[in-house]
Amino acid sequence: MAFPLLSLIVFLPAAGAGVLMCLRSDDAVRWTALVFTVLDLALAVAMLAAFDTTTHEMQFTETHPWVPAIGITYALGVDGISALFVFLTALLGWISVLASWVAIDRKVKEFMVSLLFMQALMLGVFCALDLFLFYVCWEAMLIPMYLIIGVWGGDGRVYAAFKFFLYTLAGSLLFLIGVIVLYFHGGETFDILALTAQDLPFRVQSWLFFAFLIAFAVKVPMVPVHTWLPDAHVQAPTAGSIILAGVLLKMGAYGFLRFSLPMLPEASVYFSPLMLALSALAIVYGGLLALAQDDLKKLVAYSSISHMGFVTMGIFALNLRGLEGGILQMFNHGVTTGALFLFVGLIYERTHSRSIADYGGLMKVAPVYTAFLALFTLSSMALPGTNSFVGELLVLSGGFAANLTVGAAAVLGALLSAAYLLGMYRKVALGPAIVAARYKIWDVNAREMAAIVPLAVFVLWVGLYPKPFLNVIDASVKHLLTQVHDKEGGQ
Amino acid sequence: MDPVISIRPLLAVAVAGLAALAVLLLNKREKLRDVVSPLAAVVMFAIVASMAPTVLSGGTVALRLFEILPGIDFAFRVDALGMVFATVSSLLWIVAAIYSIGYMRHLKEHAQTRFFACFATSLAAAVGGAFAANLFTLVIFYEVLSLVTYPLVYHHEDEAGWAGSRKYLVYLMGASKSVLLAALALTYHISGSLDFVPGGLLAKANASAALLTAVYFCYLFGFAKAAVMPMHAWLPAAMVAPTPVSALLHAVAVVKMGVFCVLRVVFHVFGTGLMSGLGLGIATAYLVSFTILMASIYALTRDDLKARLAYSTVSQLSYVVLGAVLLSPVAMVGGIIHIAAHAFSKITLFFCAGSIYCASGKRNISDMAGIGRRLPWTMGAFFVASLSMIGVPPTAGFVSKWYLTLGSVQAGEIAFLIVLLASSVLNAAYFLPVSYVAFFGGEGSEGLSRVREIPLVTVPLVATAILSVLMGIFPGYFLALAEGVVR
């Protein structure tokens, strides 16, 4: 039997959580959590290093019977698309631990346990090849996230956590119905690959498409089911925001890629104009909302809606550039927005204010902080040379190929992002140092640098040399396209 | 001819980049810090010049670093057009670096380290753009240039500085994050590449005329640094910057980057064949003619010397574009060499404005009566550069205007001949009164008795005035390059 690398990656954080429960001192808890998440990242890197980029086949697969009576197996495996997100999840994992180092000062052990369980479940979602296993991880994620927001969040945490829970649960119930329908139509199996090979009638595809759409759209989130996001982000502690923005939002888009497109290709093609229109709406509307914010964290949160619109637009352009751009943009958004939330957290730890108006002139007192903030702000607005520009260029190129009007709307969104991000940076970093007069400000310390620098590296690496990242997804994306268009062309 | 593979294009960029780093590291040691920029400028010019023989003989120097996306590389290719821009920028950096030291020291400006670091980085970006082999590489340097000049514009950190720099960034970033982004994505969608191709990347493109026309205008307005109206308003706003910035960056590096990009699009993305086939040349010519005349009229009404110079720049930039879009070989040559001619003369004029400000604190032309008697070298240089702006022989401006007028006749477009002549009259109308007032204006405005030339400021401006005349007498180098582009 092959070495169960994926199981190790998925269960290592859970094991870490188990170890944490036996510890007493807060510092021991922090260091142990860090060690486990760093080890997990090392395993994910090893996985990527051994990853064969020439094939779209699932790799590192593991299959064990679980409930054979109803066709449930414990099956893990990754293709190019999921491998990239396993890596992203592991990357943000230890950064979340670092971001919580001093920000979380009560019930540290419980917090870290939730965080590590969360990570295990997220990795499970990306690795699962069994629909039942996928669904279990997908649903179970709600619990630690609910706790992270509801227990360690800001003043409005209970409301925000409840809203988050309700929205995602409502979406998930439709997903469950979809799963059951798939199970009976697809020969009573939960094997994702077997289900993908099925040829479902168009009517069934359409119904399933809408069931999945609602479930995934809530996660992405797409307008108009986005309203949980600003509350959840703003109330969540920094680590919660990083995970929400960095990984959780990607799960909706991952759902489209893993289920909607390959399993329901005719419906995906048929409804793609609708999806493109919804994406354009999210891009522009999210941008306008971000423009109106005077709360730093809300601004970043709303910008996520706009940027995730680019992702769904790329996916439903249903061409090579669009899809590769969309997936690359998922990764980029994880890195960049994760970093921005980290930065919001850092400044909040110093000022206990999130109001942009309180921050003016930060460059004078915290030059390193503002220099890196500039990098991530520019990355978020997709300046040429940064990671997001490569993704944006691909998405727009694919979007224009699919529909000129939708492409034009997306360009408007890009303009909006420049407006709110540059405006934010100017108000926060430049001008007279009013922030130093009100609060005690210190520049970033070594621990904080350790969290920032890796993210900065990815901003420039993907921006100037995205090839290794595109190589990972390339074969899988091309295969996905043939799945969509061959079946559709077969009609 | 196969391109010569060489690391020199990268070296030229790296020199300025490293200079910026050195300036930052030498923050506390002012004397040593101030030596870095002129030294780096000389080295950079030498590297650029070392590639000139290859380019003049019709070759190119290339360096491909790595692939970004299929069809898009991060790569340099030094050709004749890039050589014009790079020569002008690196040569004038030497002079401007010395001038900046004199200016900043004399006025005891704050944040000099930031100033010199950003200044050096701007040059790295300008030369990087000049040597870029494709739109992707070009746009990276284009945006870096926007960003690093931003702190130079808000340098004084007063209300005017914040307001001016805000407008600066809104225009430049707004244009590039909207129409330019759309143009790039559409070009990549249509052709699957962003490379500069002699004869035009899109020349054989399979796309509708309407779409190509839209893409073209997205480029024209997207490259807002070219300041084609209505995308010009950032340039007068940028005049809140210290004068060396206005001189080298907002008369040479930044604005020339704009027109350089437009020329790249005309020659190497669309190509002259497609331009005339779609009727884009003539449409653009009318558009920029409007800019030429309107900006000159604005300039007439400005009493602030730097503002007058800024509007004059807006007008003169459109000369470059006009020459290119007339699409006749002679006019194209005229447009290309006007990049150099305007650079030498306009930098002189800005240097003079800075010299006057350093020596007397005066900005408004109406306050400068009689100042020529106190600052004879400065105002003498100003007069020479004015003549070049108007296009009087034997100055540089005469050569480029000669080619432009001849070219518009060759293209059979008499309307633009009239535009050029009318504009020359306007140039005379807003430049000559400055010299007149300075030399023959009423006896002594008050407080001029202690005004005298500042050597470190005056020497560079005399040098650039001489350059303006030299280029008028020996235009061979730039003509040869320009003919290399048109060929």
C-alpha cells in the first residue's frame, strides 16, 4: 500500500488538536499549534513536489471501505485543482496561528483546538473523492467556524455567527438534497469520479445545478446571498477572517469546479450566461459597496465579494484562459486578502479601532508595516507585476471571449477596486501622523514578519513567474474543459 | 538580422535600481548619498550608449528572462524606438542628477533620501519601459513609474501637494485600471500574445473593425501619460512637485513614456497598415490637433511659469503622436525625433523655472520683470530653449518641426500643416513675452538686488540649452534611429 500522504496531511492538524487538549500553559498551546501547522505545510509542500503535472488523473489516492452497505468509502485523492488549494490551506494555517498569538488572550487552548479542527476539515473537503465524506467535512466545518466567530469575535459576534450559520446551513441543505438525487440517479454510489462519468438527463442536471448553485453561491458568496459575509468577517477574530477569506470562500468556487461543471456540463453551459451576469453584478456591486466603507475590515470584506466575482466569471467563461485565471485568482485572493486581513488585525491590536479615519499618517510611525501594506494593496488592485494581475488578465481575456459586455462590466469593477484600495491606502498611510497622536504605535515585530513575508513572496512570485502554479492546474483544467464541452457537444 | 543576446538591457535597469537602494542605505551620510545618483546616471548612459552601434546598424539587442503566460514573456528588446527614449532619459538624468543636488540643497528640502531614491527608481522604470519587448513588460514598468513618482509629486506634503498628487494618481491609475486593462485583455484575447511585432501584432488579426477600433482608443486614452485631452489634467496638477521632478520626469521620463507607449501601439501593435486601413490615423490626428491648439491656448492664460510650461508640454506631446499617426514616413520621423528635441528644450525651461525660484522665490511671470539682468545665464538659456520650442533654426525644435510639416504635406493633409503653423505662433506668443519681460521689463521689481546665479543649478541648464542647439545642428543620431523605426 502506498504511503497515505493525504490522510497524514488531513489528520495531522486533528491530531495536533488532540495533543493541545492535554496541555495547560497557553504558551505551550501556541507553540504546539504552530509546530503542527508548520509540519502540515511541509507535508503539503512535499505533496506538491511529488505531484505529477502531466496528468489530470487523481493522485495520492487512498480508498478504504467505510459503509459498504450504501456505497460509502473513505476515498482521498487530489488533482491539480485540489492540490493547489490543499497547499493554500496549509499555507494559511500556520499564518492563522501566528495571527492569533497575542490577539487571542482568553481560552487560548479552545481557540487553537477549533482552529486546527477547522484546518483538518477544510483539507478534507479538498481531498475527498467520496461525496459523502465531502459532505461530512463540508458541514462539520460550520461548527468550529461558528465557535471561532461566536466565542472570540467582536461585539456583534453572536448575531454574526448565527447569520453565518443560517446562511450556509440553508445552502447546505439544498446541497444535501442534490447529493441524494445524485446518489439515486448515479447508480447508488458516492464515488465522485463515478458520478462524474454519469450522463444525466438535462432536466435532472438543471435542477441539480440550481440546488448546487444556491449552496455554492452562499459560500463564494455571490450577490444577492452575500450579506452574511461582511458581518462574519468584521466580527471574526483575525485568524477567522483569514480562514474565511482565504479558504472558505474558495470552497464555493471549488464546488462549481468539482461538481457543477463536470457532473452537470449541459446545464453549466446552458446557464453560463446567467452565471456570467451574476458574476458581473458581484464585481460591480461589491466594488461599489467597498467604496462606501469607512471601516477598514468591512472594506476588505466587501472587496472579497467583488474579487470572487472575477473568480466565478473566469470559471463560467468556460474557456481555458477564463478557468485557469479563475483558479489562479482563487489562490491569489487567498494570499492577498488573507494578508490584508492580517494587516487589519495588526493595526487593530495597536489601536483597537477599525475606522479608517483614525489611522492617518501611519507611514511616519510604522514604515515597514505601511510598505508591506502597499504591496498587498497593490496586489489586491491587481497592479501589473503582482499576482492578481496575471489572474485578472486571464479572467478578462476569457471573459471577453465569452461575452464582451460582461468583460466590460468586469473592467468597471477593476477600476472601482483601484479607487477604494488606493483611497484606503492614502487615508491610512499618508498625510499627517494623526494616528501616533492618539495611540501607541509600534512597527511590526519578528513574529509578525514571519507571517507577512511568505505571503509577500507569493505576491511577487505569482506576479512575475506564475508558470509553476499554472503548471499544477493545467492538465486538470484542460481535462475539465473536455468534460464540459465533449458531453455538451455530444447532444 | 538576429538579435544580439546580451544582459546589458537588464544591467541598465539594474544600475538605477541599485542606485535607489544605495541612496536608501546612505540615508544618514548626505555627501556620499548625493554622489550616487550622478554616478549611476553616467554608468547607465554608458551602458545605453554601448548598445547604440548595434541598433544604428539595424540590429536589436534582446534578453528573454522567463515566460509569464503562454505568448507572454518577461523580456527586453532594444530597438531603434526604444533607443531614442533610453538615450534621452539616461543622458538627461546625468544633468538632472547634478541639478537636483543644487536645487534640493539650496532650498534645504526635507525627505531628500526619499526624493533621490524615488528619482533613481523612476529612471529604472523609464529605461525598462524603453527596452520592454512586449506590452506586459512595458506595462509593469509603466505602473512602477506611476507609483514611484507619486511620492515625488506629494513631496512637500502640504495641502496643495496632497491635492495635486491625488489627481495625478486618480488619472494615471484610473486610466490604466480601466481602458488600458481592457485593451490588454482584448489584445491577448484576439491575438494570444502581447509582443511588439514590426508591422503590427494585430495586423493579421481575425477581429471586427469595430472591436479593433475600440481597442485602439482604449490604448490611446489608457496610456494617460501621453496626456492626450481629456486625459491631460494630471500633468498641470503634478507641477506641485519640486522643479527637478517637473523637469526630468514631467517633461521627459514620465510623459515621454506615455507617447512612447502610444508609438509602440501605433507601430508595433497595430502597424501602419492596419492604422490606415481602419482610418484610425486620421481620427487620432484630429484628436491630437485639438490637444495641440487647446493646450497652447491654456498656456497663454497661465501666469505661473511652471503651469505655462506644463500646458506647453501637453501641447508638444501631441506633436509626437501627430507625427506618428499621419503615417507618412517623414512625419513619423518628425514625431519620433520630437521626443528628443522637446526633451532637451523643455528640461532646460523647467531648469530655468527652478533656477529662478531658487534664486528669487518667484513663480509668476508677472513678477519676473528685470530678472534677466540678475540671472543672465538662466534667462539666456531660457531664450534659447524658447526658440527651440517655437522651432527656429538652428535649434532642435526646428529639425523636428521641419519633418513634421514636410510630413503633413507628404501625407496630403494640409489641415495639419495649418495646425502646426498656428501652434508655432501660439508658442511664440506664450514663450517670448517671458524673455522680454525678464530682460526688458520695468526697472527692478523689489528685492532683486540679492538675486544671483547658483552654480550647481546654472551649469546643468546651460548644458541642456547647448544640447538643444547641438541637436539642431547635428541631428544625425536621432534621425538615423527614427529612420530605423520607420524602415
